[in-house]
Amino acid sequence: MREYTPERLRHLTLLAEKYPTALSAYSEIIRLEALLRLPKGTEHFMSDLHGEHEAFIHILNSASGVIREKIDRLLGDTTPPEERADLATLIYYPREKLPELKARQNDLDGWYQRVLLQLIDLCRLVSSKHTRRHVRAVMPKECGHILDELLHAHFEDHDKEQYYGEIIASMLRYGLADQYIIALCELVKRLAVDRLHIVGDLFDRGPRPDIILDLLMRHHNVDIQWGNHDVVWMGAAAGSPICICTVLKTTLAYHNHGMLEDCYGINLRHLQRMAEQFYGEDDLSIWMPHTDAARGPYTEGMLHRCAVMHKAVTILMLKMECKVIDRNPDFKMQGRDFLRHIDWEKGTVTLNGQAYPLRDTSFPTVDPADPAALNDDERLVLRKLVESFRQSERLQQHVGFLYAKGSVYHIENGNLLYHGAVPMDEDGQFTAVRFWDAEYSGKRWFDCCDRCARMGYFAPEGSWQRQVGQDFLWYLWCGAVSPIYGRSAMTTFERLYIADPATHEEIKNPYYRLINDPANVERILAEFGLTAPNSHIVNGHVPVRAIEGEKPVKGGGKLIVIDGGFCSAYHQKTGIAGYTLVYNSHGMTLRTHQPFESIEKAIHEDEDIESSSERIYTAPRRILIGDTDEGQRKRTEIDDLEALTEAYGNGLIREKME
């Protein structure tokens, strides 16, 4: 006999509103128990997208090759490779590819019939691990009834070809074939992947992070683990001057400020005016942006405007860094307030006790007596920039989404996902971090970082919590024990101002060496409560240098780094164009991708991303929904429903009979 506390009875009374009779509750129990026996859905992991929207769109549409594999499995060698490639591209880009394919046909009705039959069979294949109720729920409402008939018809009593043929003939007669092809293509993509995990760094370097975020906001099931490039944008949207300057510095360094102006409506006019006033006549050679031939051509005037703003905002950033370091002694960044360590007469800067000559000695807005002080023009520029970032409706939507769907780490189905590193000492112990008179390490430090990151955006305006949280978002971007950054220091100043390359090194946390030992990976998993043999860590952030023989799978197969250099700026360093991970009911597969040229070539030439696969983990038996976190939630629902039926049976709650 169950115990029925007042709280339990209140909960069951609310549940009875949805299931007013014992029969309705038993029916739901039966449905849920059947669901537990279905294969788990496919999870798709991506990381370090860095604004590379075209490669992201293609990999998302193709589900990292999953859809092409299902096409090959369904059609096999009986269908020519060119036709299978056409079908794959049609599914990836139905609205763009459909007119081109139609224009090639001599017998358009025959082609429509063949393609619709192929898409119906493919939909039946990808829907096999879903309940009919779920498939119905994700169908387009305007044509869901017909699609449901096509996918779930039984052919014991009638001929399949005739049945399909009659429905397709009606589509053709009423001019609806295009509409149904597009609906079937979207349904295949929707059913092929159950959940998408983004393991950090959506922003910076690539041209259109905004497009990536728009697509993620429309995705049916996504979570995000923040990267350091994400948190600094989150701080900028919150109105943090230091985060705004940092975002602008990075954006200008890659000549991507047009995206800020055109896509987010950020007003750079005041910054450009101030930059020309103070730095327009300077030697700007070290401030020239990284350029990409594919985004060119660039005129001298374009490069000059970018370079002069780059220098102006960098000096603003260095002043802001002094103020943040002063406010936060717990950051332990004293000595990195570089403007206070410059010998203005000698033109040198002191770093770790050694003086280095500066590559640029022009600091017209810096007062040597108070280097962190802003002049009137800088104060105006900073105020206008803060207003612009705070008032950008689209940026606020995107950052609100990052907070709603994101976190410092995520645990799902026995896997631990995070972007950077679990800070560790040389001896393999979790680094003890002291902040605000408390000590943190391991999971507790991750949880603390998550709370502080949210304070910076959601705490009341003008409160000390909001100021602390915004400063902390900047610390997460570059701090030595930030679990999102994982290196000794962000050497932006050194790379710009000091010629000696020895000062440019950003020393990785011992974590990156220690994760080669399976015992250390097991300790990290255990710290987060994961002890099952099928548990893994999925890690982003540091590109795997495959060109040098580095492997993405570490810790005896228990940790997978999926940053393979998605961004084109990394391709020469890594030798590839990124990794993705697919986790289905049979196990985990790592996909290695070569550079993607363009969506245009994919559409018109059926050019897919060249990829290879490696099985990371093979499940000892097929993984069912009952084995997953979702299965555990369903079991809780079943337990509540069983308690409700018992309460109906013993009269504690009365059934509502019609």
C-alpha cells in the first residue's frame, strides 16, 4: 500500500484533471510502457561553430551524413549514385533544389512519382523508432493527415503501389506535389535527429553567427554548453563595457564588424569618429584585420577604417581591464593591467619582471599619471556602445536564448558535456578556487560559474550582483581557472604589442595532459555523478591538430574532443574542418569532416561534405528509450499514474464519469 501524504494527494488530484478515469490513466500507462521499448533517438553533437553558418547549415541538414547513409541503405546499388546524391541534396535544401531537378526532367510526372515514393519509404524508415503519435505531432499541420496515411498505411488487404499511386496522382492533379515533397524532406530531417547538443563557441571569426542562432531557435530540441566566445557576447548584451570592448576587438580583428552593424544594428559611428580623431594618422600596420579572400575584395579605405577602430577599441579595452582587475582581487590578474606597466619614456612594457619594447608606442588617449582614466570622447563612445548593445532587439533575443537553453555543463544519458576544462593541478587534483570568501573545486566550481554568469544578465539594474556577474562573464572569457577557457592567460596584449613569440604562449591547464590517463577521466565523471561504463565526456574548445597526428579520442575512449577546427581560420592548423559526434541506439560514432566549399555548390553540384566515420562506442545491446534519462522521466510518470489508479480504486480520489 502506498503512503498518501497531503502533498502526494494534491499532486494526484491535479493529475486527475488530465486523466479523470482509471481507464484513461491505464491507457496512458500502457502507451508509456510501450514507448520505453522503442530504440533511443539519435543525438547529434557539434562544437566550436564560430559563425561558419554555411558549414553548420549543411551538417545540420545532413545530420553529419546520417541521412545519406539511410538513403544508401534504403535504395542500395539498384539506384545510381547520381540519383541518390540528387535525393540527398533535395532533402537538405528542398526549396532550392526542387526547381533545378524539375527543369531536367523529360517525364515530370514520372519523376514526381518516383521521388515521392522514395521519400515516403525513407520517412517510414526514419520514423520506425518513433511512436505514431510523435510522428503525427511533428508533421506539417496543413498536410499531416495525408502524410500520416502514406507513412502508416497497411497493405494486407490492398496493393501498396496502387494505393500510393492513387494518392500521388491526386497530388499531381491538384498541383500539390512540390508542397508534399518539401514537407516530406523536412519530416525526414526532423525525425533523423532527436536532440542537438552544441558544445560551445557560436560566435566570432566566421561571418554569420546570427544565422546559426536563428536556426537553433527554430530547432525542435537543442541544448548549448557555453564557450568563452559565447559568454563574452552574453556579457556585452548585458551592457558590460569590458565585454563590449572585447567583442568589438575580436570582431574588428577579423573584419566582421559589418555583421555587427547590419545584423545586430550596433552603431559604430561614434567609435569610428573617435578612432579617426586620435589614431587616424598612426602607423596601423599591426592593427590590420585578418582577411578572407572569399569575403573580399577589400579596399584600402575599408581596411584603414577597420584597423583604426581596432586600435581605438583595444586601448579602450585595456583601460576597462584595469578597472575590472582593480574591482576583483580574487581574479588574481594583478600584473595584467598592462597600461600601468608601460615605461612611457622608454617605450617598453614590463611583463613578469622583464622589459620588452613596444611594437606601437602611440597612446594619445592615455594619461601616464592615470592610465585607466577615460577622456571625454572615450566616455561618450563607451556610453553609446553600451546603449547600442542593450537596445539591439535581435542580440537580446539570441542571448536570451543562450541563457534559456545554455549552461556551463550538461549531463544527458550518461554523458557529460562541457566546452573547456575541469581545472586541475599538476598532481591531478581538482584546483581549489577561492572566490568571495568561499572555496570551490570540480563540479561545485562549475555550478558557481553558472550562477554568476546568470547574475550578470538577470540581477537588478545597478545592483552589486549585476556588476559582479558582468565582471565574472569577462573572467569566464579569459581567466586562468575559468572552466570555459582553461589556459593560463589570454595573451591578446602580448601578441599585439610584444614581438617576442615566447610571450604569446597561452599555457594549457594540466587538465589537457591529464585527460590522456583513463583514471583521470573516470575521476571527472565520478565528480559529476557518472559511474556507468557507457559514460563519456564530450569536450570542445581546443582544436585537435589532426595534421600533426593528434587524436580526438582520449582517456581510453572515455573522452572525445569534437573541436576539429570548424572555422576556416583553423583549417591549416588542424588539417580538417571539424568533428561531429552521433549517438544513436547502437552506440557513438565520430565524424571527421573536410572543408565545405559553399551551399551554392552543394545545391547545384550535389557536393556533400567529405567525411569519415569512426565507431567510438558500441552498445552491448540496442539502447532503448527505457535506458535513457527520458525513460527515467517516463517511469516517474508511470509511477504517478499507477498511484492515481490505486487512489481511484480505494476511493481517495473519485473518478469523473461523463
